[in-house]
Amino acid sequence: MTPARAPSPGAVHVTAQGWGWRHAGRKAFAARRLDLDITPGERVLLLGASGAGKSTVLHGLAGVLGTQDEGEQEGELLLDGVRPTPAMGRAGLVLQDPETQVVLARVGDEVAFAAENLSVPRDEIWQRVDRALDDVGLELPLDHPTTALSGGQKQRLALAAVLAMEPGLLLLDEPTANLDPEGVVEVRDAVVRVLGRTGATLVVVEHRVAVWADVVDRVIVLDAGGGVLADGPPGTVLVQDSTRSRLAGAGVWIPGWRPAVGGAMPSSAPGPALLSARGLTVARTRRGPAAVESLEIEVGAGEALGITGPNGAGKSTAALTLGGLLRPRAGTLEAQPLLAGTAGSNPFRWRSPQLVQRIGTVFQEPEHQFLTTSVQDELEFGPRRVSDAVDDQRIAELAERLRLTHLLGANPFTLSGGEKRRLSVATMLATAPRLLILDEPTFGQDASTWAELVTLLRELIDDGVAVLSVTHDADFVDALGGATLHISGGAGRLVSR
């Protein structure tokens, strides 16, 4: 446990009395019966199963519920005795999806934006900008385009923009989920340094807790049914056997434990070739710099391949190119007859109905692939592009396996981050592709949904589906086995297991 410290005079006192929130159009409350008292300067790790309401609590504390999100509130949620409002600038929120938080074209302007809105003096703003970018390890020119950033770099940028506000309450929603291992520690340490300098109150949501357990004062675990499942110092909540067993039963990640998964460990020997890349050079844009050059890879049926590497190395760009969604800069990408069938050997030239039956790509940002206003319609969208007949049984089975059945009538954009990720996977599986490409597939998952996803993918691999996963989740890579393609410094290196 961290030593006692004196809070800053600007640190925020958080209280909740019977607080709850129900999103418009949803029958169930996202969070309910919440009673909290977080003292000024306290550092809190907020845990809970996927869909337990963690992000909703952070949005409530940031004052965006009822302004950006419509719904029904019950009880009270207060900052220093008054209702939260974003105009006060007392709370700074880093969203679960940093893509939705970036609004300006240049890195420096993005970090300065919120501080400018708080009327911070101009000279002080740019001092804060430089310090915040240095804190999060984003070593880029101030005029670097935000559109050229990777997902992990955007996560650092979003954090820097909030740190430059110097809020009295810092709210972080999965701030390290898309970061490489070095970046996780770097960002965690940056937050600790800023808290040491400002004395602000911290509420951070994470599923993987080990990285934060030693730097927080308190762990609060939300019960999926409402209220609080556990509350206390990390050394009590995360260590005592009685509490650990309750948390594990609820699907909450706890240090030193990994849930059991089903399905056979995939074979290390791939089947017949599906997709081949020879001298492949990939780039995000036609005129921009190459991300990865001279990539040599062959993907076989029933193969698991993990794609790893530091943030900004080009992993997502390579995945989108292998998925037929970006044109190769140079070299060849060839679908073999077992995958191509009658569609031709160039995936980039396939029409949408041909592509979704052969290669399913799950984007790093789930919202980028949602096209309808209900989970049910989203699951049926791909199959309807292929045929007028929809396999209702397959849709129902996918919804059940990925714990989406109770959400079939919900708008996809109102789901939690973990639920959005599972829906994005389910929509790609609905058309039964032979090759599945996943970008950060375990983002936002609790222990139970993580294990179910691994089990489902193992079964698909056993049935001959190839699974390529861009990920920083070492446990996930180990659980699927296979080979690893490590991308760094503009090159890819295949590592056999």
C-alpha cells in the first residue's frame, strides 16, 4: 500500500448515495445502488465484471451523463458536494476508446485544447503540453498529425491531453489496454508522477490489475447486479483467500490467477496454405511512409498466429492489408485456392460479399464496424450481404457463447467496451470465414469472457479456421499457441513456438 500523503487543496471529494444510471432504450440499469465515499487525494482501482457499470460510473463522475448520453438517473453522485458538470473542469476523463477523444489535427493542439477551454494562460498551456507529452512518453513533434498515430499512441495522446488540464479528479478507463508492455509501465509511472505533483484524486478502471495494485490505496469492486462486491486496501481485497475466491467467481481478474479455458491446444503444424505474402510492403495511406517492408508469411488452415510488437510498429496496418482492406504498397498478397475459391487470388479486389465469407477482420476500434441500431441487426448484417437466408441458430449460438443474448435489442453504441469487442468478434464469425483477423481481441474482457473467447477460438482453429491476432496480451498468445510474427523497426520476424 502506498504511504499516507497530504491531498492537494484542489483534490476532489467523491460521494455517491444510492446512485444509478439507465441508458435510454435499455431495460436494465448499467449501474445501480452505488454508495461511495472517496476522500480527496485517494487513489482507487475500480474493478468489476464486463458490463458491471465501471465506465458508466466514470462517465457519471465526468459529468457527461445526461449531456452526451441520455438516460435515467437515480440517487446522487457528487464532486465536492455538487453534481458533476464537464464545464467545471474538476474531472478529467480518458475514455476507453481514445479514438473518440481525439478532435484536432495536430498533436500539440490536441493536448492544449482542454487547457485552453479552462482559460489557462497561454504561456503556461505550452509548458503543460511539453510536460504532459514527456510524462506519457509520446516523443513526437507538436505538428505531427493525429491521424498518423497508432491506437496505442492515441491512448498516450488522450492521457497527455487530460494531464495537461491538471484536474482535481483523474478518471482513467482502461488507460493501458492497447499499450505494449514497456508502454504499460511507462504510462502507469507517468500517472503516478502527475499525482505526486498535483495530489489529485484518482479513479482508474482496469481488468488486469497487477500493474496498478501497488500504486493505489483502495480497490472497489462493483457487483454486476448493483452495489459493491468488495471494498478495501489492495492487500486485503486482492490477497485474502475468501475475497479472491469471490472475485474469481464473479469473473474479476486477480493477480497470479488465470481462468481455465476449454478446447484442445491448437496444433503447431498448420494445414494447407490459405494466404501468402511475398516481399509485402504495407502503408496506411498511398503516399505516406511504409509501415512494414518485405514481409514474408504464409498462413495455413487451422493455424494460430500472434502478431506482436511495440506501439506504432505497423501491426494494425499489416493486419488490415492481410485482410484485403488496404492495398499493398509493394510485393504480393495471394489467396490460395482453398481460401479464394472462385473469387480470384487478390483479396483487395474481392467484393464485400466475397470478402466476408473468406476473411473476417475485427478492427481495433469496434465502433468502426457497427452499421445498425441493434445487436441483433448487427449480427445479421454480414450474413444478409451474402444471402437472404440467415442462419438463426448460428446467430443465437454466437450471442450465447459471447454473452450477448440479453443485449440483442440494445444499440451497439451503448454497450460497454468489453461488450462492444465481443459483438465485433461475433459479427465477423457470423459469416463463417476461413481466416479470422483480430486486432486486440481481449480488450475490455473480464476473466470469464476472456476464457470463453479463448475457448471459442480454439474450437474454430480445431475446425480449420486460421486465426491471426494483433495483441499485447501474452496470456492470450500462450493460450492459442502457434507462431508469433514480431513486427518492429519496419520489419517482421516470424518466431516459431
